[in-house]
Amino acid sequence: MYVWARFARMAATVKSRGPYKPGGTSRLAFRCLPTDIDFNIHLNNARYLMLADLGRMDIFLRSGLLKLMRERKWAPMMGGVQSVFVREIRLWRRFDVVSSIETWDGTQVIGRHQFILDNGETAALVMTTAGVYDVANRRFVEIDEVIGALGFETKPRQPSEAERIFMASHAGLRALAKGG
């Protein structure tokens, strides 16, 4: 079951969080509910990715990207994801999901989703790589073009060591999945 009620709440309150600009963050507050848990009575590993989706959607809505994608018949495409779980999120525990666009290179953007417990400790970190697909022209759009179309004049920063490791891991797994 997708997190439709949480999506509706996020979408209904998007204006209260103000516009998103590159370099900013999305911070969404949650509580671990009975529908989120597995047999260990903590947040199910699949639910982390669904909640990270909400962080991305918040960024899409607040930046104007969702509107732009509809106008241009573009579609967001997830390329890969890597998750690290360091602390459990137990039933009824409050936590935040802090999402950001870290940097980009060519047609790939690197996203980060940090799950932060109510005491400030990190429970999990999810790194993503994604792109924007131009359906009509059957191509991935350069992220600089997307950023420019949104009205920003921001340039990407160089990837950090952790981001380079993530991208190398992603490239290796992608090659393996394609039979290489």
C-alpha cells in the first residue's frame, strides 16, 4: 500500500514550506505507524523508499519541476538507490525525512534522503540517482537544461568522495544488471 494519505498531507501543505531552490532541503515529519512496520515492530525497509519518494515529490512540487514536466511531457526516472540503516525506527517513534538534490552531472542527479530520529540521530541514509526523460524525443534531458528551465542559474558542485563511491557502485550494478 502506497502512502497516499501522507502524500495528500504533503501536497496540501507544500506552500507552507516555501519554494525549493537548488541547495535547499525538504524536511517532512512523520511518525512510525502500524501500517509501516514489519514483524520486528520497526519501520519496514520498503517504507523507507516510499517516504523518500515523498521527499522527492515535495522537491518536485516546491521547485516547479512537476509543472514543468507536465508542460514538456518529461518524466522523472529513478536510476538507482542505495540504503544504509544504522538505527531502527520503532513503532510510534517520530522522525523526519530530510531530502535534497546534492549535485548533478550530465543527465544524472544525485539525491539524498536522511531519516532523522526525534533525538537528532540518523536512522538511515538513502542515496539516489535519477534523471528526467523527454518522452516525445526519447532522450534523457541534461540536468543543466532542467535547472535553466526552472529559472535557476545554479551550477553543480563537484561530487563528494561518498557520492563518487555511490556513483561507482551504481555504475557497476547497472552494468551487472545489463549482463556486463
